[in-house]
Amino acid sequence: MQTATSPASVSKGALWTGRVLSGLAVLVFVGGGIFSLLNAAKIAPQMAHYGFNEGHLILIAWLEIVCGIVYMIPRTAVFGAVLLTGYLGGAVVTHIRAGEPPIAPLVVAVVLWLGIYLREPRLHHIAPLRK
């Protein structure tokens, strides 16, 4: 029998798949944020296409990094996933506004949530998958 203090465990396969997917998500956000900070002058014209200036680029890059780190820490991972979902919502809207398909941020969102769902058994009680 399961108690409130001992949530169900996940299989080793699901745990490692979740860790790999979560690692990819962290790489996208933290790596992308660092890359943006280091190459702000090169990226600025691309961001201008979406209506953002260089000052926005720096803020957006720091948000990516901080939210990615919050997602990476096991105790705050669910909160980080919620923050990154908000970030990705903004990316979806930005792509739609520019007349582009928002496939990339949607795929990243799926990887992000699948990664944490597979490695965090407490989420199975909140959002159970039914057979």
C-alpha cells in the first residue's frame, strides 16, 4: 500500500528516459541562453525580425538560463517545468505573430513535460495516463 510520504516509484527505463529527455530540455534552454549571451551581436538581427531589440535578447537569454536551472534541480523541477511552459507559450505566440509555424517550441514543450512526467512519480497522481 502506498502512503502520502512514499510515492510510487518509476521503472529504471522510464527514469532514464525521463532523465535523458529532461537533459535535452536543459541543454536547449541553458545552452541556448548562454549561446545567446555570448553571440548577442550576431543574434540581434534575427531577434529584430520578431520585434525584439538587443536589450530584450539579454533578458530573454537570462530567463532561459534561470528557468532551465530551476527545471534541472530535482526539488524545483515541476516549478521549472511550469516556468518553461510559460516561456514556450511566449515563443509559440511570437512564431504565430511572425507568420511561422510554432512547431519547434511545441516539440520542446512535449519533450520537457514527457521528461519530467517519466521521472517524477508524483505527477502520475495528478495527471494519470489511462489505458
